[in-house]
Amino acid sequence: MQILPSKIGLRYSYARSGARFIGLNAILAIIGITIGIAALIVVLSVMNGVVTQVRDKMLSMTSHAMLRSSDGTGVIPPEFDPAPYLANIPELIAYAPYVQGQGLIGDSEHFQGVVLQGVDPAEEGKVSQTFAKIDPEISGQLEAGHFNLILGQVLAEKINAKVGDKVTIIVPQVTASAAGLLPRIKRFTLVGTFSSGHYSFDNGVALVNYQDAAKLLQLPEGVTGYHIMLHDPMQAPLVRERLTPQLPYGVYASDWSVDNASYFSAVQTEKNAMFIILCLIVMVAAFGLLSSMYMVVTEKRRDIAILRTMGMTRRQIGQIFLTQGLTFGAFGTVLGVGLGILIAVNVPAIMAFLERHTGYALPAQMYFINELPAKIDPAVISGISIVTLILTLLFSVIPALMAARTEPARALSHE
């Protein structure tokens, strides 16, 4: 007898209603749930894809962890040896020194800001995926005293520099002369370019030998810091915490998650906001389901009265309409998940189609990427599905209670 209410509820769900308006209302409610879930899956998958791709590109350009100066000089003295502190780090792959500073780069007419990244060409490839991809014949030309440099492809095109050209770099450090204090200026030879796929890096970094960078920036003996490469970049925060209490005064440990915390925090905030907005869409659709179920109960008052006179309890009557509401919700959820996954999987192709026919492309300087990726998370899809089913169940309770409280005599008196 307990199975009978569920069977009747399923029959009500799939049987053609006598009132077309009620049937249309139910269809619209299911469509609303479908669209809401599909939108949630697509948006969250795209945001997950963007975060993952940006993070991977960041990690391809920079090291996983860093040792830096904290004494105000900006330089780690040459007597500091990182080897003893890193010897007990099982995740360690390699480390390399670097010198970093700010400046302007260009020709006699056009200049733009640049990060001067001084590296050891013999070691940098072990801690930077981007540097490792540069042709060894090109990276090998970053010898100390030669003042050669390698630019990002975007930056080289912006300043109209070609391999073999002389490029001027101006740094804020000053030199005393008869004309007064003047910024330091040095001409470098462009020996090659690189492309990391990350716009801000390709547009704002100049790679030079770390000893040449130290001379230009007038740094005392030592380096700005050390780049550290690990087997698993996700272990970088733990490595930082392990190193921090061991390091001497004037040196501190950092990692990629700390350096980019503001970016990932902003993305997470946007992700949460989008999740709330799209959940409201699903709730609106659930309200539509509530309205539809209310009208179904009103239409089925005669059936309810007959079932009650045949001995069906209030609880069983309520179960009929709970089953019907849950069926509508499950149907909308399955359609929404299927549609959402279908769109998410094809997001790159859809974007390529739109770019081809509209001429609009993602501005790489704004989003750090030149394509729109999507990463489907089964846990997120499961969570969305469960929450939607719970919502539809809750919104079906009110019509079910109304149906359960229907008095047979009063219902039949209105027929």
C-alpha cells in the first residue's frame, strides 16, 4: 500500500493534464530548473577552468617558492647559503638565484615599464618552465658582461624590436654627473624572444643575466632572492611554513599562493557571487514549480476526495504530490546537468565560433588568457543536483500538505 501513492504521483507527473495551463506551467517550471542548473554548471566550470589555466601559466613562469630579503636592503648577502636550509626538503627539485628590478624599456621614442629579471642561465631552466622552453642557443647568450636580453614576444612587438637590435633600459637608480643626478641608462642587445601564454609576463618582463642586472641596478654584492622548484606546487605553502622558523634574520620564505593571493581571492569572490545569483534563478524556477503544484492540487481535488473515501490516509495523499513535485524536479535536474555538461565541454568551440563570426576576442591583457577553458568538477555537479532536488522537495511540501488536508465531503460538494 505504501508504494501506491508513489505510483499515483508518477502517473500524475506523466499523464496529460485536463487543464492545458497547468501543464504549460509545469513545463515552464521544469525549463526554468533546467536553465538554472545548466547556467550554474557552465559558469562554475568556466571559472574553474580559468583559475586552473591562469594558475598553471603562473607556475610555468615563476617558481613554486622563493627566498627573499627582509632586512630592507632588498638583497640577500653572498655569505648566505640556501643549501643547508633546503637539504631537508624532500619536495625540492632545484633552486636558482635571481636579481629583480623595475625600469623602462624601448627605443629613443617609445618606452614602457618593464620588470628586469636577472637570472643565472645555467640554473634558471631548472626552476622556470618558460625559461626551459627557450632555445638553449638563445638562453646561453645571457652571459655575464655581454648585456644581452630576451624579451616577451608581446613586449618585443610593442617596442618594435627585432633580434640583433639594441634596446635601451632606464632604471630609477641615479648616477651623478656634471648635469646633476641622472637615471642609469644601458643599451642591451636583443638575442631572442619567448612566449609563455600569460599576457602580463609576455608584455612586461625582460630576461637578462643576474650579474648584469645587479650592475645596472647598483646592487651591493648578493642577489634579490632564490627561486625554488618543487615536485608538487601545491606543497609550496607547507614548504614555506617549514622554512620560516629555520631561516636567519634578513631572509624570509614566500610561495606562489602568497604572491598571487589577491588575484585568487578576487576570483573566488566573483565565483561565490555568481553562484548566489544563479542559485536565485533556480529558486525562482522552484517557485514556479510551487505555483504549478498548487494548481495541480486544486485540479485534483475530486481525485483526492475519492482516494480518501477509499481509505487512503492524509500522509499517503501528501506522498502522491511530493512524488509528483520531486519527479518534476528530478526531470529538470537531469536535463539541466546534461545541457550544462554539453555546453561546458564545448565552450572553447563555442567561443571560437563566436570570435570567428563576431570578430570579438577575449582581451588577453585583461583576462591573462587568450581562450576560454572549462573544467568540469563532478563534486560541484553532484552538489548542485542534490541542492536542487532538496529545493524542489521543500517547495513541494506546501502543495502536498494542502492536498493532505483536503476534506472529502467539502471537495465533492464543489463538484
